[in-house]
Amino acid sequence: MRGLDFTAVDFETANGFRGSPCAIGLVKIRDGQEVGSFYSAMRPPEGFDRFDPHNVAIHGITPDAVAQAPRFGELFEQIHRFIGEDVLVAHNAAFDIEVFEAALEVSGLDSPGLSCLCSVRLSRANYQLPSHALPKAAAEAGYQLTAHHYALDDARASAAVVCDIASRRAVGSTHRLFKDCGIEPRTMESWQGRRPRESRATRQVRTMAHLFDARLPAPPPRHMPDLMRWQDEGKNLPPSSVADPGHPLFSQQIAFTGNLSIPRAEAKELVAAVGAATASRVTAGTTLLVVGDGFEAWELSTPEQSAPLRSSKARAALRRQAEGQPLRLIAEEEFRALLGPDWPVPAPAQDTAAAPAESDR
């Protein structure tokens, strides 16, 4: 397929923070054929390098396995040189481009503004499958994915999906192939030196060094959230019948959106214990929407002046507010204050290595 040129990419990460890459696989495609590949294990950026057991169980990469490997920041020049001017392709492009963005951000490196196309979306637009997970899509493309979550094999499988669909559609140009399917590239922000304003996710993780920084003592297992399942809703438990009516959350109806520093299911258990009801969506009865992802109180009190609230729950809450429903959006900091001593994770000790950058917004 003349003109079918791109580089496929896949990352594995050490924990639930995108800026914790521990392996990368790259496969270069020219005219629909593989012409080169690159693989490296790596240590995640310092301060974001604790390995979550759940991630290790998925990809098998342990701290010992990368102990002598270079850090992401030491490898990026080589990675970028391999990519060159290519557009990237990944199976779930949003994830891989966010890994690049977050890892460059916390490493204090320039961002070249890479662009990435999504083979999941291409699969959905072309294959009739019950699941478009990489093993299923790769099998439909005729590629046997024998080492799923080995970054190089996953990158090769993603490339196979694109090449197969291009062949079926008889389209050579990578950009035309995706454009014909209504898919635009995801382009990361570009910057020079340190990122002018850190992302909310990075700001949030900096407040949780006790979880993410491998230099600090590991927290007790019961305080180590499953970082791969933060946003799982969990059960909506009935409010406790013995809760104190004087508690500030008593009788509130609460929904959650975005990542908190504890799993959402645990947050629901905590509020049920103090007499609040929870729901998995914003309803006519919702009185509080707890917004994670590092949002600050001022951004929620004046959303028109801050970055947009993109989650469907946040949009629904703002719409209901405008219609007169007595509903408040609160940030994790206020939620934590309302729970007071019931909050299960102690505030992290101040650590200069984990302090927010001066450009923190």
C-alpha cells in the first residue's frame, strides 16, 4: 500500500499515572510494510516510579527488571529520533499520547507536539466484532498476538490492524484512511523547557507522593488504592442508619466524577457511613458532585473561567444548576475536609522533590 507510512507505539506504565512509562514498543511502517522496530524497558520519571502490583500483574515488569534501565527522560531523544516526522498510531491513542505528554511534563523536557491516530476507532469503523480489544482486532487482521502487554508485540498488532483495513479499503495514504472513517489525529500540546502550566493529573499526583514516589516508604496495603480501578463506580450503599445527623454530609445525595486519591468505591463506602446516599449518575436528587482529576475549588465555582469540565456528569450537573437545582460541585480538597478524620489516607509529608513546580496553575 504505497503511502501507508506511520509509526505504531505502545506503552506499559508502572502505575495509574500516565507519566510512569516502564516500557515502550515502536514499529515503523513504510508503504504498508514493517521496516524497523524499537523496544526498551525504562525506569519511570523519578518521583512517579512506584510500581502498582496490579500493573505488574498485567505486564510482568517489576522494579528489579528495570533497576539498571535508563529513565524515560534519558531515552526520549532516541525515541523521538526513531519516530521522526511520522504520525503515530496506537490502540487507544488517547492513552499513549497522554503517556508521552505526562512523562515529558514531569521530566522537564521539551514537547515536540506528537500526533497519534487511534486503531481502536479504526477497528470499530470497519470490523464487525463483539469486542475491539487489541487481541480481537489483531486476530481479525490476521495477526496472532502471542505476547499481549509486551509493548513491541502490541505496537506490531496495532500496525497490523491499520495495514489490514487499508488493504481492504484499497487506501494508501494513512491520513486519508483515517479521515475517510471520520477519525482525526490526537495532537499533544507542544512546549519548550518545562510545561508552562502543569496538567491537573500531575498536580494531583504531586500531592500523593506517598503513593507514587518509590523513594518514600510504601503505605500500608489498605491505603494503597488499586490505581487501575480508580474510576470504577462501586456499589451504591444505603446510608448508615446510625450515622450522626450533625455530620455535614448527612442526607446529602452524592455523585463522583474523575480520579480521587482513593478508589471511588471506597469513597462511596465512606459517605454511606456518615449518612449520605450515592448514585452512579447525576439525577434530580443529586446535591453534591465531587470532582476529582485535580480540579480546584475556584475552577468549580467559576467554571466559565477555567478549563472546560468535559465529563458527562459535570456537564449534567452544570445544566441542572442552570435550571435551578440546588446542586454544588466540590473539589476533592473540600470533600476531604467534609469527611475530616474519616478520610483514610493521611496527607503526604511535604517533600521538596515532589513539590509542585512554580508554573503550577
